[in-house]
Amino acid sequence: MAEIQVFKTKITNACTLLRSNEPEVMQFNQRFAFPLQIEECKAYIREKTALLNHLARSINATKQFHDACVKEAIETINGRQEHKEREKLMLDLNKHLEADSNILEISAIQWLNKIDFRKEELLQQDSLITSSQHNHSVASSHSSCQEWSNGTMAPQERNVRVRRPLLEVPTFAGSYMEFNAFWSVFQSLIHSDDDLSD
């Protein structure tokens, strides 16, 4: 029985270690706030990708340690000669796992899925930047010929913009008393923003 207690302690420690990753994972619940400058955005993408990779490795390593402890405990229990003793120890281990491990294991899978989603988002932003730089260089060479011939700047010559985060625009319910508050927010977010205009 004391032998199984050692495994239960190891499993509890693995769960504690796994749970210690939760605050870092929760930081990635919010949308990424990509900088507007291309070089800053690339550095931001590299930094966040490194953080996500580190977090995924940490969760996977802890999960593997937890699974190894559970497997070792089950093998030790199955090595017992007496059937009743095996059954009693297995029930005890199962109660211990139900108390914490099973829910935490599901959470770890959800965390890893969230990390993969965020890494994909960073990858998409990086490919968007790369393609916009390529398009900008092609457009620059094309527009310099146009500019040279007619003396005007082509629309492609404007600065390359990086995708901005989604705006949360308030809705107007129709009450005239709320219109001024709605209009001031709408005007500052949408109407007066030159970056959103064509």
C-alpha cells in the first residue's frame, strides 16, 4: 500500500507541475495585438512563437511524466499476486485519478489545441507580411516605371499596412439620449481613422 502512495504522490506532483502552466496559457486567450510597423511585427511574431513553443514543450513533457507515473503505478498494481488486493489498489488509484488527473488531462489537451491555434495565427500573419512585402517590391518596381512616365504616384506605392486587430464598435439602439456617446466612439474608431479609408 505504501508503494502505491509513492506513485500517488508522484502523480499529484505531476498534476501540480502541469497546472502551473495554466496562467501562461491563459495569457493567450486574448487576441494578439500586432504592431503596425513591419519589423516590429516580425519581432513580435518571433517572440510569441518562441513562447508558444516553450509552453507546448513544457506541457508535453509534464504530461509524459504524468502518464509514465500512472503507467508505472498500474504495472505495479498488476504485479500483485492476490486478486482482491489488486482490485482494492486499482480502485484507490482510480479514485485518486478521478479527483484531479482526468480533468487536468483534458485541460492539457485543450491548452495544446489553443497553442496550436495561436501558432497558426502567427504563421498566417507572418505569411501575410511576407506576401505583402513581395507584392510591395513588385508594385514598387512597376509603379516606378509608371511614376517616371506620367509623374504621379501609383496607389500601390502607399505604405504596406499590417492587419489590425478587430474593432469592437458599439451598437446604436435608437435612443436619442445615447446617440452622442455612440457617435463619439464610432467617429473616433471608424469615421476619423485615416488608416481605415481607401
